[in-house]
Amino acid sequence: MRCEHVAVTDPQAGIGRADFSPDARWIAFQSRGHLWLAPFDRESEPDESRWTSVFTAASGSAERACGWSPDGQLIYLLLERDGFRDLWAQRIDRVHGAPSGDPFLVQHLHDPRRDRGSTPYGTAIVNGAFVFTQNERTGSIWLREVAQSH
């Protein structure tokens, strides 16, 4: 027997980048410019009153969540707080499904020659690693003198 369940919907906007905590107690998702946390229940969808905002993306940015830490104590974020998209983390109170403290910088990804991208499946957080692509923004122009034929 196959059982399907809608984890969360937003009647005002679409849901993006839904990601379950490692213990499957919480679902992190983006909607209306926020990253939200909501309790996950296999039987019913959480009411909007049970959603907790983790962060609000800066206007016009591509800021977003990119995964949970393996122990479920952090949500990793790609934030553009200094003009570059850097890897940040937000501590999560696993009992209440709420942010604890302010986001903190994990790694600057500053390199004007490279543009941080995503893998075809987005970015990935795995035990001890952050997987992403970088696109080279510069190139080389090679000139060759061609002998003139007379």
C-alpha cells in the first residue's frame, strides 16, 4: 500500500526548497521571502500558526537555505551579507523548531574570478563537506601570428 501526504502548503505563495531535518521532526522550506521551520507530521499538514521564521532573504537577493547539518543542530544558508554569497549557519533549537541566536559565518566564498553556482541538484551538505560548483568568470585570449603568404 502506498501512502502519500502533503507535508506543507502555503495558500499565499509557492513553497520552495523543502528539506526535512535528519530526524524527520521538522521541515524547512522557503516561501514569501522567508525560510520557515514547521513541525512535520505524517498524518496532517502543520497550520501556518506553527511555522517559525528562521530568516528573511534580503530584497532582490538569491539568499536561501542549502541544507541541514547531519546532527540537525544547524541549517546552512547562502547569504549575501557582504556583496558575495557566503556559507552561513543558523543554530536550531531542535525541541522547539526555532532559530537560536543569530546566523554565523562558516566560510567566505569570495573570489571575483569565480561565480559560485549549484550542482544540478542544488548545493549539498554532507558529513564534513559542502558540495557546490564554481564557474570561472575569466578566460584567456591567445593570439597567434599567421605568416603572410606572398
